[in-house]
Amino acid sequence: MNKLGKAIFLDRDGVINHDPGDYTTCLAEFTLLPTVVNSLKTLHDAGYALIVITNQGGIAKGLYGHAEVAEIHAHFRQLCADSGVEITDIFYSPHHPDYGESLSRKPGSLMIEKACAKHGIDPKKSWMVGDKTRDLEAGAGAGVEGILLPVNGDLSEILDQLISCPTKAQIMGDTLQWQAEKHETFLVNGKLTDETALPNPIRNRGFRYADGFFETIRVVHGKAQHVELHFSRLTDSIRAHQMDHPESLTLDRFTESLQALCSANQIQAGGRIRMTFFRDGGGRYTPETKSVFWVAEAEALEPNVFEINEQGLHVDLYTDMKKTKGPLSNFKNLAATIYVQSAIWAANQELDDALISNEQFQVIESSRSNLFLVSNGVLYTPGLESGPVGGVMRAAIINVALANEYKVYECNLTPQEMLRADELFLTNAIRGIQWVASYRTKRYFNTTSRALVKQLNATLLS
């Protein structure tokens, strides 16, 4: 029994040991973070009971068993004991929401409540330390205040706040909750780094000549979606811009680096990744090299999954500029003047979006999305030969529609055909599907777009 009645509750993966971004399945994959044992000794010597509270949903998934978890925890206890640190208890939940609900799994507070009852702990004198918001939610449910660390952060950075701070009542009375300082993490040519390694904002060919392209990738359940489609398009984009594909940029490494970026920025649910590729080196209009320099950034985004817009969009055709078909027209080029100008025009007209046509007066896309019409249950979308961006979500929707026995045709679309359609919806990688309520005098339904959103979400990685 802890006579002092105070405890530090700790998440495991990402706080105590290195979190690889997935599961720690066996002892060979268990690596303590550098400052953990010394930090735990400081807390132990300050009179705190040390209790681990961890989700181990890999058990429900069949990735490992209770025996592997017990071996890891016995090893961890021994490492701590060798340094004079006693781990009071370890609670873990073997459940996963894909295989049934459980009150014990964080963000549920049952494990912490059991620990308090078993060891006589006063929640008001205790802290929950975690690297995910669900850790803090679990603590809050049991009346324990939380501190959020970065994934694989340094526990020693918060020791002063845990031990030397005024009483919790004083801190929380000012409605403050301390968090370890959060530093945004980027990918620069595939390596995680902070903003100090970012390219010069002026002296690069992306800024000076728009000599490059970009990708935007949706994150759902903390995982980048449609990665193979994005990788295929960026490979084609590199080739079309007459750049050399980096040998290190393989599909596997691309996938791993995106997951690492999400983990480093603590994106556990919805998010958005922006990747910018531009030609490295100098030169003026004639470049000195074909090498590629690329940067990726990530931010959290709600909602976690795709949702249909409740209010339909109002759109019209932008006529001040036409998009010229060419070898780069299907890619997300840094030179985006027509999209910027059409979006400004739409805002000035109090519209939600502007439709863009090519020089043959065919409607091909909007300022930010691809375009689909629905007539008599059949889907129609402009063919790539007419000049739209070859959107990843466009390809994903075509695949989902075909898998659900819709007919899909790629063809040329005119304003007159839009007026005859039953439905009109827009697609892009971040928003998914957005249905259009009106184009000029025409009003549309949204039955197909609503069905496709549900079918799209069913295909997402989790």
C-alpha cells in the first residue's frame, strides 16, 4: 500500500519504450527510451508509486499473446529493480475496438480506477503521463490530471513539473495544464527533422520558378491513406517534370516515412500531409540538375473519416481563364495560377467553388477537386486527356464505384450535360466527396454521393 497516496501513471509504448509506430510484439522489439530509468528513480525517490497503464490491442488482433507481454514486463521490472526502482504495478488491456468493446481500454478509465482502489491512491495527488490524448482522457475519467509528452519524448523534461511544482490545486485553479513543448516535425528527403533543416524559403527553384509539384495525402486513424495511388502519381510527376527519381524513394520507404511523420506529430486520428517536390540545385530557366528535393509536413484534421457535407455546394463556371492541355496538366504543379484565380472569383461571387473548363469549352474540374456527374445511376467523369488533374481520390472513387457495381465512364463533359444530370459531386484526397446542390438554375440530389462516402470509408486502412 502506498502510504503517501500519490502515483505516476505511465503509458508504456512511446513513454517508457520506443514506439515503432505499430506494436511492440516481443522482447526483442522492446527498447527503453534513454532517460526512462533515471527519471523513474527520481520519481520513486520522491515518494510516487509507479504504475504502468497500457493498451495492448495486438493481443486481440493475434499479433502476440499474454506470454510475450508478461516477458516484456518482467524484463522491464528487472531493469528498474537493478537501479533501485520499484514498479508498483502494471495494468494492460488486451482488447481492440475492431474485435469488441471494452471499458478497460483507454480512453476508458477502468484500469486507473482499479489501480487507485488496489493501492490506495488519491487521484488528486497523482499524474497520468502519456503520448496520446486518449491517455489523458483515461486519467481525466478517473480524476487524474494528465501531462502529454511527444511520442518517444524525454521523460526527464517534465520531472521538475511533476515534483517541484506548487500543489495541483493551485495550478489547476488557474485552469492551466502543463504540456511538454511540442515541436513540429518535418520530413526532408525522407528524414525526420525540425524546421532548422528546411530549405531556404527564397533560394530554391520551387519558389523562384515553380519548378515542381506537390501531393496532399489524407490521414485516417493515424495512417496515410491511398499510399500506393499517391506514390504512383508522384513517380509519374517526377518523370513528367524531367527529374531523376531518388533511389531511396521506394514505396516501402515512402510508406514508412509517412507513418513516422504522423507519429512524430502525434496524429492518431484524422490528418493531412502536404508533400512538396522541387528540383534541387541552381540555374535560371535552364536548371543545373535533375535531382529532387522534397519536404513533407503533417497536421491534425477533423473529422477522422470522410463525411458527406450536409449542405450542398453552390458552383458556377469560371470563364476568365481556360486550362491548357499539355504534358503536365494531369499533375498537381506548383504553378497553380488558374486554381488560385478561380477560387478568388468563386469567393467574390459568394459561391463554394468554381468549375474550370479547357480551351475546347469542356468542363474538366473545379478549383480544388475532380468532377463527377450521375445520370440514371451511371457515373461520368472527365477523361484525363481533356486536362484535369489525375486526382488520387478520383481514382479511388472509380475503384469503389466499380467494386459496388456502378457503371463509370470517362468522357468529355459540357455545361449542357451538367444541366441534364441527376447529381453532381466533387472529389479530392482531403475532403473525399462533396455533393453539389446547384449549378446555375439546376438543383441536384445526393443519393449516390452519400452511398459512395460510406463505401469509401469501408476501404480505409485502420
